[in-house]
Amino acid sequence: MNIKRILSIGIVGTLLSACSATGTQFAGFTPPAEGQSKIYVYRPSAFKGSGVHYDVHANDQLIGHIRNGGYISKELIPGDYEIWAKTEARRSVQVPLRPNETQCVKASVGFGAFVGRPKLEWVPMEKCETEIRSTVQSAK
């Protein structure tokens, strides 16, 4: 009985880790090109919703695909953006991007009826700088 339990836990752990981001470790913010803006979307590693991953958009433009423990970034033209993601439900946050400025959005997963729902929140740079350090680049 113990062997079956250990194997089950090992298999579940392996499957969940396969859903995590696997890119390079976050090494610091890179500034946007002169006159541009930059957005970072990061998702700290968490057990809840770890198997759920989703595309993140800025208005109608794809920023990237975010996974558990990952981050994505995109240089954008300054302006007001709706940063959004969708699984079974669409969630969004408004973020104003000014020239030569970097902003951060924290992503996570909330409970849904069938699939976890994306949660997005704008966070101050001080908080982002601390939390994003533990993430790795998220790739599809």
C-alpha cells in the first residue's frame, strides 16, 4: 500500500511540474527602447492552479503564454491597455503605459467551475521587483 501511495504522489508531482515554466531565470528588468513602454506579467509558483496556463493579451495584441512560476514581457507603444487573459472566463486589469516606463502585472489562478480562472492585478514596481526574482521565462 505504501509503494502505491509513493508512486501516486511521484506521478502527480511529475505531471504538475511539467506544467511549470522552464525558461531562463529572471535576471533583471530591461528598459524599453526610447519613447516605448514595457510590460512584465509574472506568475509566482503556487500549487493551486499549477496545471492551468493561459495566453495574456494587451488590448488585441498577444503578450505571451504564462505558466506557473513564469514571466513574460513585451515592449509596447505608450497608451492605456487592457491586460487580459481567458480560460473559462475572461479577466482583465487596466494598465496605463507611459513613454520610457515599465509596469508589472501579477498573474495567478482562481477557482472556476471546470477550469481555474485567470487573476490579474497591477502591482507597484517595488513589489514586482521582489516577487518576479523567483520566476523563469515562460514559453509555449
